[in-house]
Amino acid sequence: MIEPEMEDPGYRQPGIRPELARLPLRTLTAQHVTDIYQHPHQQLAKLAARGLLHRAVYGYYIVVPQDRVDQPWQPELEAVAAGIATAVFGPERAILMGVSAARVLGAIPRALAVAVVAVPKQRAALQLMDRDATVRFVTRDTDRLDAELIRTELGPTLATTPEQTVLDLAHRPGLGDADTEIPTAIRTLYRLCDPDRLTELATEQRLRAALDRAEAIVENR
């Protein structure tokens, strides 16, 4: 599996320690800065109050881009979800999947209210503070998922490939509360798939029934 790279080490922002800006997806918690600040919770709250950090959900902060300080700014839901999961599990164990993968791959154009991330351990869903949206964590063997590196406005992260995403959408179409988007997303992504790889993944992951459903959706345009 490809490991996401760290943020550009040359990134600088006045008022923000370089260590914070270089964290993957620029997302952090108080635990990340215990060696930097004597009172991490209070210091992060102060930085957020100054507009240097964006608090998406209680306990999780995102470094605001230099050109958006003192301006309204809200990162895309999928990037936020990847950042939160990465802050907890690490960049190689947080993978956008399902409707979130479909969205970052361009198969779902409209903004969604639910983001879905594959992680190695069970974790409760999080309700965001900066918008009416939820991040759902799905326990999966992330080493077995077919994933690729994609860019977000917060930096690089992993998302499932078109082949893996087609199978996941067909297997659990209701997971992201976007049922009406699923058929179109499957048809769009199916055109990007390698048929042999699709069959291989379906066999390896025992998702042959999901592949059959996906192919039925594609054929019944």
C-alpha cells in the first residue's frame, strides 16, 4: 500500500509552529503537541480563537491555510474526515471509502452530509461542529483494501480505487446516506475500472454478489 507523504516541510505560517503545519493533512489533537506546549488544550484553543486553527469537531484542529486566515474557511468534508482518521490511526491506516471515495474520485458531484472512512479499529461516529455533517468509521482490514493516493486541499490521503469503490458501493449502498447517488456513481466508476482487477478483488474479498449487483446496475441504464 502507498503511504501518504508528509506535508511540505517548507510550509510556514506566522503564529503556527512548523511542527503543526507539517502534520499529515494538517490535522492535530492536543496529544500531538504535548512535547511542544505545557498546556496543550489551552494553547490550541487560543490558536483557534486567533483564527490560526479551525476546529472541525471537539478535540480536533486543522491548520488554516495562510491565505485564509481571518477569512471564512471550511475544508471539504472528505478532507476533514481523512484528517481526523489519520490523526487517530496514522496516514496508512485511514482510507476514504464508499461514498467518500466516490466523491473524491469525481463520481458524486454534490456535497454530502456523511463521510465514510475505513479504519482498523472500531470507533464511534463523530458529529462535526462546523457543519451539519457526520464522519463514520468502518472497521476493515486496511491492508487488504485496494487504495491509491489522492490529493485533497489539506494534503495527500488514501482513498479506495475505482474497482474497490464499485464493490463497496454495491455491497453497502446505504452506508453513507446517499442511496440515490449510488447507481450513477457505480456507472461512472465502472468505466474507470480494470475488469480483471475488479473480478480479482471480488474473488479475494468474497464480494462476488456485490460485483453482480454492480454489473446489473451498469447494464440497466
